[in-house]
Amino acid sequence: MMALAQTRLDQLSARIAGLHFPSTGWQGKARGDALSRLGEVGLPAARDEYWRYTAPAKLTAAEVKADVSKGEVAFDETDALRVVFVDGVFDAAASDDLAMDGLEIVRLADAVTDIHWAAEIYGQLETKGQTPVVRPLATLATAFATDGLLIRVTGKATRPVHVVYIGKSDTSDAILHHCVMLEKGAEMTLLESGDAAARFTSNLEVDVAEEARFHHVRLQGRNADRRVNTHIFARIAEQSTFKSFTASINGTMTRNEAVLDIVGDDAIAHVAGATVGDGRDFHNDDTVFITHAAERCESRQVYKKVLKNGATGVFQGKILVKPGAQKTDGYQISQSLLLDGDSQFLAKPELEIYADDVKCSHGSTSGAIDDTALFYLRSRGVPLRRAQSLLVLAFLAEALSEIEDEALAEDLRLRLEDWLDRHEG
Amino acid sequence: MALEENLSELEVREGVDRETIETVHAMSGKYKHGWETEIEMEFAPKGLNEDIVRLISAKNDEPEWLTEWRLAAYRRWVEMTEPTWAMVDYPEIDYQDIYYYAKPKSMEVKPKSLDEVDPKLLATYAKLGIPLKEQALLAGVEGAEPARPVAVDAVFDSVSVGTTFQAELAKAGVIFCSISEAVREHPELVKKYLGSVVPQSDNFFATLNAAVFSDGSFVYIPEGVKCPMELSTYFRINAENTGQFERTLIVAEKGSYVSYLEGCTAPKRDTNQLHAAVVELVILEDAEIKYSTVQNWFPGDENGKGGIYNFVTKRADCRGDRAKVMWTQVETGSAITWKYPSCILRGNESQGEFYSIAIANNAQQADTGTKMIHLGKNTRSRIVSKGISAGKAQNTYRGQVTMHPKAQNSRNYTQCDSLLIGDQCGAHTVPYIEVKNNSSRVEHEATTSKVDDDQLFYCRSRGMDEEEAVALVVNGFCKEVLQALPMEFAMEAQALVAISLEGSVG
Amino acid sequence: MSRSASKGLWANIMLNIKNLHVKLEDEDKVILRGVDLTVEAGKVHAIMGPNGSGKSTLSYVLSGRDGYEVTDGSAELEGEELLDMDPEERAAAGLFLAFQYPVEIPGVGNMTFLRTALNAQRKARGEEEVSAGDFLKLVREKAASLKIDADMMKRPVNVGFSGGEKKRNEILQMALLEPKMCILDETDSGLDVDAMKLVADGVNALRSEGRGFLVITHYQRLLDHIKPDVVHIMANGRIVLTGGPELALEVEKNGYTDILAGVE
């Protein structure tokens, strides 16, 4: 680990001060705690085992600059409550009215009361997610969030909440921190899209109570030099369902971490992702840590990456089954399709299991497009390019099929197809 | 579904015959090889410093270059720290509280023939279960002929005591001797290849070995020679607080072939013993080495007391085109196993295979696996790992597969299965997969599950007790690896699998 | 018995292979050593021969599979050189190969596959694409006659199909794509009698004046169901014997060894 430079610290602190967050109460305490924790662990360094395949420098650099003009907002066909953030700060004028049946939404900056449900979540799930591996960038986001949403879901939300990130400044360094609490039996779908900023760092803490259902679908769009670092921390209770899907297109550096704690029996946790990237400057890392601490739970990780022209894809996924977490069903697949000779795929799929009556498996493959399938398609008259993109989409299909809502899946599929059409040859 | 149907559908994996079960019954003791031969030992003083390194070198009559080589390693080692990344947990080792040199006193004057070997030593082999057919041969019984010839180089603590079949091997041009003898008789070969696969400062334990290795085996197969028999070394650790640091070097010249068997046992002890060996394989064009290990060193008692700490560096370098190596290991012993036999596939079309059974019972901890480093074009590798955890044991598969940009059109297939017996143990899988070209294909599959209740029930409904049933099912689980072993070893290994799991059920 | 191909007797030549020499691209292994063969529109030609005679290689080379190098000769479809074309161009030109081992493509739905293929070929020929509705009707109609059920159409291409289902799926593609020249590579392999009859009926229904067939088979039994006009015997990379349907019966009766001994 590497100490956080004083200049960066001052810069972040100054920005927070300017945003007038409560310095006392639960939020002030959580931020203060995070700051002192960050002081202890420092920032990730290139030699850290957890950063073996991804150099953290682009995510920890003091200054960033990127063209944020090509921001891609997805799910426009879906009727959703839109909440817009510009360069990481809530934009009331561009957002819908935050009132909706079945849930309450409060802006982080507005949550000033000392007694608030978020006190149990904000920075708390993140703290828990620091063992056994530290995730300093998540701690940084807790300490220095420029904004965020606190969403409490009390019933079945009638439509999805779509958080749209717009980037305006080419040096924007947005840090978001959202908390979602689903009460017993509640349901919601959270969508995220748009190129937020030159660098986008976010925490999403989700507390899923008994029998609740949380769906999360996001698109990280296509600016070539954007940087993204996200963490999801979820606590998943009895008979509840947590599903998260990420489509990641382009970007120079993307690291998405998901830390899922299954604490109640008979729960389900799925995370999946589809990644496409082109060029030597493309680096995409999915890092997942799923802990099974209850019986009869199911977890699935499905990650697919399509890489070309020297692009790099990384997958680190771990299933930890604690003693007593019997009848665990854990599945994990990570696959890459390398479209040319320069691209690379680096994977560390781990199982750590301390209960015997379990069924856990992982698979990982890497290779080129299947020549035989390609020839079969061409022999039926499908032109080479079209045949290739059909096979690439077929490769991504297993991941996309993890999205329950077909319209959302189709939206992302078309965007991936569009990327393939633009990037052929 | 009716139970009847369930049973009829049920397929108990074949793989163990009646014999295994009978063997399990026959070997009722907890650790068969837990005795100590009373042979006078000559020790170097405890602890490690440059003088000890010089002493070891002097005792072996080594040339100046080798003494310097050891000293250089020692100086590096002092600067190094013990690795902590493996999933094994043990009390700190006091490296100054270990004897780095011990040899049987009766060996001070080298025996001219096996007849002169201390009878107690020969009795040791008998107890060890070396009594394949070559025990008689080792004892020098006239007219004793093995059904299938195996040449044995037995290492008793730190010194090689005798080798058989020297004559026949010499006729084929094969050199099979202790490494200390090789240093004297074939210095040019040793100098050329020693440390060329596992460099002097490769890792903490290998560097320690480079400084203090006392003996081990040396094999040289000349160009085009198919070694006329399987070569075998049995390692034992005998004296208390004696580290065993053997070093093995096998060189297969162009177009040659050898199958090498390594068996290890160690008597019961109350204090843990350190073992840090190095094995280097050099494989040139069109040559092939098969290296099989059955390791059943003392695992410690039910509470983890005693037992060997086994930190081994094994590596094969496929230097020539079409070179082939196959590592097969059955790891049932030791308190701590830290071992990753690896393959560097440098030659085009070279091939590496790794077949492993690792069993950890009681308080054992095993962290073992392999590395397949693909450098040449059209290289192939295959990994089949079967891990079994029982009792309170922790068993980790750790592996790395790397396809370098230039390793075009290469393939790797990895199958890595873990079996858990009981809810107090752990099974872990830590693979690293690094693919840096797209004409290569890498496939990795891993599963973890408990021993199948339906299979156990089926066996028991046919009259087996639980322990027999487990032995049977586990042997079935391991079958693919057992089949990769040479015949003589396969039988022993099957029995060993069963013995290792004693007390794991019920 | 005519021992040479009956060139020129037929006005409408569909496939014309001349002196075709082929070796493996990566090895010095010659597989075809001068194949001459002419298939006329409206006719069914059969190629029989022992294993390793080069039959399947011929089908792969004609359809443009990688891994082979043509060292000499030509193969024309209606007077157009096939060997210069990409596989998809050959398909658009009207060549169809029914694979001995139809390829499984996980993730690509059978319907998507068929529609993409059909429209790609139509587009290449300057024809209008078929609408989704029309396509569905067309597929249903063709599928019914081959006893292909809706479930098979929903699944990914050939994934989880039985041997018979795979071969029926090949014939379905043939029926949809309406090629001019059909090559059937060991279509009978792995089929029981009922499945073979179903496939043969499908093929027979497609026989027409404007279409040529080349049926490659090891055994005579398929030819009981798909009656050939001409039978060729292939051995060691060449057509060594050509005759009528009676030649197939002779193979069945006496085996290849006897017949080939008679040739040499």
C-alpha cells in the first residue's frame, strides 16, 4: 500500500468542504472514520496481490483529463424515474420529481438529521467489505463522496430508478456514494448509465432484507479515455434476491468490484458482466468476492470479455464458503474472446471452501473465435464480418441472459452490436 | 423418483479393486512407517552459517566452484524472507535450531558393495515397504530378479547409500548416482546443468537448498537412449531435527527417455522436521521424462503435532522442440506441503503434464499445484488435480498457466476437483490464468463437492463399512491420476489413499 | 460400363471439376490427385469410396474450408470458378454442403441463424430480404415436412440435437436456401433406418430439373433411398470408376477391395 499524498488529500477535503455536507451526525462520523481508515491503509500500489493484474496508478492519480463528450445514456425506451448527476453533482432541474410509490429517495447532501436509516449502511457495508482484503478506493469514496442517493424501498417500486451521469468538464473527478435499503419483501430495479466524468469513482451499498428483490443494470459507456472504479457492497438476507449486471464499453481503465455477503438462508446472488474493448489503452477489470455465510444459497458469476488490438481483460473472482454454509451452490464462469493476437486475458478465479455439503464450480476459458463455427456460418452464405459479429454476440449472450428484463437486455445487446459494427476489421 | 431407480442409475466409479480394501484392513496401524532405526549418526553442529556450508561442501569433497556456489546461495538466502502467500499456517521455523548435515556413522567408510551396507539399514528398507522386488536386490541377494527391473538409489537421511543396476545402466550409457558422486565423477555435467532450471536464488527454500544440499540423485540419459529400466529413489528422513535437503538433477539428452520414481517416508517424530528439496529436469529435443512421486511422510498426529514441513521446488525445462515431461504426484503425507512441480515449455511443440492427488487429513495443510509456462509455439499442457480434504485439514490447489505472446497455437486444459469429507476441513482453489495471444486456447474447470452420499450408500448397501466405502469412492475420484502412475506405484498409491483417510469418517 | 465421365453429353452442366489436386496446407500430405467430375443439373451423382480416399476433403475444398491448398485444377459452378471465392460467396452462388458433422453454435438461435443465412444470400444476389413474418411461415412449412418441431427451432444451432435432428436441420437449411448444387457429405452416418428415410425423403423432395446433387457416402444403403443417376468410385484421391446405380450394388456385394483390384 502507498500513502495518500497530502496534496490529493487537501484537494479532496477542500472540495468536500465546498459542498457543505454535515460534519456532525452520522454522515460526518462515517466520513471521518473513513478518512482515518484511509490514513491507515493508504492507497493501493502496483505490488499489491489484489492489484496483480491491474496497475492502480490511473485510478489513484491526482489529476485526470478525458474527453467526456460521447456520454451514452442507455435504457431510453424504459419508463423510469430519472435522476441526473452532472460531473458527480445532483442536477435537480434535469431530474424527475423524486417522489415515487414504494420508495423514498433523499439526496446525500440533504440527509442532515442525526437519526436516519442510512446511518446503519453508509460506510458500514463498505467497512465490512474491507476484510479479508482491503479496498482503499472504496474507503476514499466513503470519505469524499461528492454526492449520492439514499434510497429506501418500502414496497414494490412501480418503475425503475435510472441514475444518469453526465460529464461536462474534461477534468471532472466524480465520487458518488449511494445507499439502497430494501425492506422486507420490497422490490426495485436500479439503472445506471452515462459517462459520468473523466474519472468516476462510486460506492453502492445495498442492504437487501428478507424476501426483498434488488435488480441492478448499468452501462459504462464509450468514451475511450474515461476511468471508472466502482464498488458494490451488498448484504443479502434470507430468501432475498440480488442481481447486478454491468455492460462495459471502452474506457482506458475500468475496475468494478462487487463484494457480496450472503447472510440469510435460501438467498440468491448473481453478478454478471459483458465487456468489449479495443486497443492497447483499454484495460478492464472485474473483481468479485462472494461470501456464503448461510445455508442453501445460490451465487452465480458470469463474465464475458471481447478484446481486440492489444486490449486487456482481467477477472478476479472468489467464492468463499464459510463453515456451516451447507448446501451452497456456487457457480462462476469467466471467458474471453480474443479477436487478435495482441490482446490478453488475465484471470484468477478462486474458491475457498470450509463447508462440505456444497456444489461449487468455476470455469475459465480464453481463445479466438471458433473457426469451425465461422466456416459453418459462411458456408450458409453469411458474410465473414456478419458471421464474426454473430459469434461474438453469441459469446456475450450467456452474460446478457442474466438480465431478467428482456427490454433492458435487448437495449444493451444492441449497443454491444453497434460497438462491434463500428469496430470491425 | 423411486429409490430403486436411483440406485440403478447410480454409477459407482470403478477404479479400486477388492485388493485396496483388503490392504486397508491389513494396514491397521495409524502410521505404518513410524519407527526409527538406531544407527549412529554423525552430525554437523546445529544451525547455519558460512562455516556449516563450507563443512557440508568439505564432507562431500567438493570442488572450489561448488563451495563458492553454495556460499553465494547462502548469502542470498540470508537476505531473503520466508514466503507467506501459501494457505498454510505453521509456527515460525527457527532455522538455527536445525541440523544441516547428518550421515550414518557406518557410512564414513564407503561400502564397496551392498554386502557391506549396515544390516540395520537394509532392515529399514524392508520395513519401508521398499520390498517391491528390489529389496532383495538392495540386500544383494544373489539371483534375485525383478519381474520388471527398477533401479533404486536410496537416500538415507543425507547420504546416498547404494545403487543397484549400475552395471546394466552403465552399458546403456546411463549415469544414475548420488549427486555427490556425480560432482566427483562428472563435474562437467553437473557444472553445466546444476541450477540451470531452478536458479540458485529462485525462492527462499530453493536458495536454502542450494546452500546446504547434502545429497540427492543425478541422472543422465545420453542422446537417443531409452533408459532400460525405471529409476527409483526412496527418501527417508530419519534423525531427529535433521533437515533433509536433497537435490535431484535429471538430464535427458536429445531423443532419450526415462521414467523416474520417487518415494518418501519418514518416521514418527514429536517435533516437526524441515524438508526443502530441489528437483531440476532438463529435457532436450524429442526427449521425455516421466517423474512420479509418492509422498507419505509423517503427517503429524491427529492434532498436528510432529510431521514434516515439506517445501519443495520442482521444475522441468523442456528446452528442445518436442520435449515432453509428465509430473505425477500422490501427496498424502507431511504436516505442511508446499510444492508446485512446474513445466517451462520452451521448445516448440513441447508438452507438459501434471497429474496430482493431494490428500490432507487431520491437521494437515497442503498448498500444491503446478505452473505451466508456455513459451514455444504449438506447446501443450494438461493439468489434472484431485484434492481431498478430511478431518480439520486445509487443502489448496494453486496453479499458474501462462501463454506468452510467442506461444502461438498452444493449448492448456486444466481440471481441478476437490472433495470434502466432513464439515471441519477446507478445500481451496487458486489458479492464475494469463493468456497473451489469441491463437492459444486455455480451458480451466474446477469443482468442489462432498463425497457423494448416494455412492456411499450404494457401497454400504452392498456390505462395505463406511471407511471401505469412502476408500472406494475416493479412489474412483482419483482414478485418472492413479492411472498415470507406473504400475508398481499405482498399487501402493491406491492403498495409500485409503490409509490416509483412516479415521476421516464415523 | 463407361469408365470415363460422360462429359458433354448433357447440355446443362452444374458442377465441373477438372484435374483437382489438393494437399494439406500445413503438411506435405497430398489428398486429391487429379479429380475430374461433372454434375449436370437435374442429376444425382454419388461418390463412394473407402475411408481416406478423399471424399470428405473434396466436399470441404469445394465449399472453401481452410486448411487445404489447391495445387492444380479448377472447380466451376455454372461456369464460374468456385475456388477463388470465399465460402459465403460460394453459398450465394448456389453451392450447399450438408455437413457430415453439423457444427454446434451455442448462443446463436436456430431461427436467427436460418434467417441471417437466407437474407445474406438473398442480399448477395440482389434480392429483397424476407420479412420476419414471411420467414416464419416459410420455416414452419418446410420444417413440418421434415418433422422438425418448434422446440428445435428455438434452441441454439445444433446444440443438444440428436444425430438425426442435426441431419434434418441440414436438410431444412437446404430446403430454405434452395441451392443449385447440393453436396451431401456422409449424410447417412450415425442415422438409424427411420431417420435416414426421413432425411432421404427430404432430399428427394428437393430434386428438380435445375438442381444438381453430389451424394458422398461410404455405404450403398443411402442410395436405396436417394437413387443416383451416376455412381463414381473414389480411391487414393482420384475418381477411378464411373458407372450407373449398379456400381453401388456391386460395392455392396463385393466390397471396395475387389472392385479396386479390378481397376488396377
